[in-house]
Amino acid sequence: MLATRRAFLLTAAVLAPARAQAFFWESESEPSTVPQPVEAPRTRDAWYVGEIPDEPFNIPKVDLSLVPPEFRRQLVDYDGAERGGTVVIDTHQRFLFLVREDRTAIRYGIGVGRAGFTWSGIAVIKRKAKWPGWRPTAAMLKRRPDIPRYVEPGVNNPLGCRALYLYQGDRDTLYRIHGTNEPWTVGGTDSSGCIRLLNEDILDLYGRVPLGTTVIVKTSQPEVMVQREWDERPRSDNQVLLFR
């Protein structure tokens, strides 16, 4: 098993060893550090270093040197009780774990909307979409009547290149795991959206999880609401722009 794990690490350039504390959400102690925004480039295009071929659009590839190391996709040891194939989301630490059978997990950095701090529970992926369209919820429209009623699929869509839709029974939770066209928000919080990953990370996760996958969302009270805007100015809820 050790040799297999080392081979995996050597062949996956984007993965790096780390340690997952599977029960961090049960701890009431405050973390010693607060995630801080990276030094953001002045333009959106400066975040990208190429494209990943896809249909019907190519996926802009993020310059990972701009993403804090802890929020880059990596293989970690995992000591939780969840079975292989389970997705575990820690909205407090901003990590998503895809649990594997060998007591390891693939850990992805995530950006969390404020809704992500108020919802927790168990759900099932009942829908998967490539290059989804996006419609705001009624609550979002009430708060932000100026936003579009529908956004066509594409590189500027707020759901990115893939989306996973979470259900409890036959009820849509309106909670999504999706990509983002705002990579600077990964590792922080934002006033809109659910669980967002880099587009290349949601592409990877999408290919690994089938319909029927169990998703466990656990959270604790955040120590601070860190907003990661590319101009780095904290904004109140009604000032954060959905599209930049």
C-alpha cells in the first residue's frame, strides 16, 4: 500500500502529501491562523496560464502559483469513519475531501458562500451537469434584484464548467458543488454561491463521483468572514458583486 501511495504521489504533479484531521468540525478550539487573500493580479486574465481542452468550451487553466498551497488539490491521509467514495465538506476550514478506500482522501480547496456556513447535513448527488446554465434563487433575487435572471453556459457562468446538485430524498437542497470563474475566491468566503472549486478541480471531481454519491457537509462557527475579492477590499453583503 505504501509503494502504491508513493507511486501515486510521484505521478500526480498536482498532488502533495498532507494530513487530514477528519474530525476537525467537532473541535471548538479556534485555529491559530486565519486564511488570508493572496496578492491578487490586477486583471482577471492574469490568473490564467492556458486552457484545458473541453467541449463546447475550453476551460481556462489557473496559475496555481497564485493559489495558496493548502488549497491546491492534493492527496492526504484520512482517519475518518466515512467509507470510500464519500464526499466530506468542511466549510470552516474550506476543504472538500473525496474519501478513498485506503484511508487517504483527495483534498480540494473550496470557496464557501455564506449559505455554506448555515447549511450542514447529509445529501446525495442526484444531478450532474457539464457547462450548466445558472438561475438565481428567489432569495437571491430578493436581495439582489439587479442580477440577471439567467446566465448561459460558458466561461463567464458563475457555476463554471461543471456542477453537482445535492438532494435530500426528492427535494433539491439548492446547494451546489461547482466550478468558478473567480479563482481568487477559493480558500475564502463570498456572499453568494455554494461550494466552489477551481474549474480544473471540479472537472477532476466530476469525473470521480457517480450519481448517488453521499455528501456530508459539516461546519462550525467561522472565526471571521474572509472575503477574497480581486481588488481585496472587504465588502458588505449587498455590495459584493456576483460578476466581476
